[in-house]
Amino acid sequence: LTVQYQIQEMLRIERIFEARGIEEELEAYNPLIPDGSNLKATFMIEYADEAERRRELTKLIGVEDRVWLRVAGHAAVYAIADEDMDRENDDKTSSVHFLRFEFTPAMIAALKAGATLAAGIDHPNMTVDIDPLPAATQAALVADLDG
């Protein structure tokens, strides 16, 4: 549903009404839809000030590979990042990354049975640990998993 709204917003903002343009938007966003054994996310690092953003993104090279989700009782699942293109270079990381988290059948079964889901980042220059995720957020994410 989120991806559907995003596509609708882009079509409206970019005034795309022709079939080919609509198809291009669908092709761009369809890879972001989870396919039963995984969750997908857009990870955005936001700094309002351009100079600060440039400076901070140099400190965050590799951060996209340190984002994780963890089902209670299981090991963390680290993101598979930027499968469509490389979004960092030797000087800095991008402010936007596309992430995929693959879960085992046991993890999905545990989530469906009520296990909690945590999220975080364990990069030396960015540490986040949300354990557990809010119940409404978890319920929406678990609904995207098969099982």
C-alpha cells in the first residue's frame, strides 16, 4: 500500500499520464514490494544543511550494510543493500539506500506466533537499537510475510 501511494504521488507530481511513463514508475518501484520471505525498505539519512550532509556522509561509508532486523530468539538479519546499483564511493555513502531483509521460515513462524521484532544499526558512527519495534509497526511488517 505504501508503494502504491508512492507511485501515485510520483505520477501526480511529475504529471505522468501516458501508459509508458506509468510503466516506468511501476518498474522502478515494484522491486521494493516484499515477496513473502523478506521485508524491503528505503533507508534515508537526512541532514538539512548541505555542508553538514557532505561531512557526515563521509563518516558513514558502509552504514547500509550495518542495518539489521532481529526476531526475538534469532540472530540479527543484516540488510542486503543497493542491489540495483552501488550507492557509495571511496569518499562517501549515499543519503538513500534500498534494503532487503531475508528471513528464514523459522523466523517468519516466530513472528507470526507473536515474537517481537527489533531494528537497529551497528555502524561505528551510527548506533541505533529499537527493541522492540512499536506493536503497530511490527503488525504492519509481519502482514507482508508469508506463513
